[in-house]
Amino acid sequence: MRVRRVAALAVPLTVLACGGPTAPTPAILDLVPGAYLLTLTMSEHGDPVCAEGNPSVCVTFSFCGGAGAPPTPAKAATVVHLERSDDAVDIRPEDPSATFRLGLQVTGKTLAGTASGEFRAGALSVFVGPGGNPSAVATGTVLTTSVTGKIDGQVSIGGYGCSNNGHTWTLEPR
């Protein structure tokens, strides 16, 4: 008698679990031309890189130095203007004297390209450039309310910088 009751409950629960409605997929941020806030965060350590086929062998490489100690917090923000032509996105600070450029190609929710140049964030000078490569490599993911990504290269904030693969950037509409 007890087995029949359990079986009678299990079948409707299984049907509900397998065939019920699914939650809607959240929309991603529409990267339209306009003003955004760009925040760069410098990493002193970088992200681990693991040996192919052996994820237990991982290393990080980071070279740091400059004037004084690392800034705290090691981040800087500036207002930028985003231009878009099909899948090409170009991000530049609103300050006309800034040389910083973030050039990205959009493929679905992912972005890839390069970052380089300088801008000011208040009293701080910010530099992004190559870290042993011809230019800093930038990647990112479009989320629902922002874009977030990584920079593999050199990032300096206030005269202190590090060259590695762990710097992050965030882009939020204003």
C-alpha cells in the first residue's frame, strides 16, 4: 500500500519538473552609441594559466613597478563615448586630450579587440598598453546592464603599473 502512494506522487511531480514552463532568458545590454562610464581595475597578480591537459599545473606572470606604492583602490573611472558600426565598437574618453582607445568586435555576447592609450581620472594618470605583445588584448562579455571584460597587457594608475592578464574593465550606460 505504501509503495503505491509514493509512485502515485512521483509521476505527477516528474511531469511537472520536466515539462513546466521555463524562465525567460534575460535580455543583454544593447550597445548603442552614447555616453558610458568605463572603470578599469589594475591587477597586481594576474590570472592563473593552466597547462593544457593538466589543470593542476598553473602559473601566473606579473611584472609590476613604478613611482611609489600601488594605488588603493587600484581602479580608475572615466566617462567615455561609444561609437558603433555593425559589429565594430570604438570606445574613447570624452576628454579630447585623452589618447585611450578600446576597439572591439562584437560576436553575440562576446567582445574581443585591443586597448591602448592614456586618460586622466581626477588627479590620476591612467595608461593602458602592450605587455610584451604589439598591443594590450581586450576581451569582454555583454551582460544585462553592463559589459565586463579583461585586459592582457600593462595597466598603470598614478605612475604604478603591472603587466599581466588579470586587469578588468566594466562599461555601464550613463
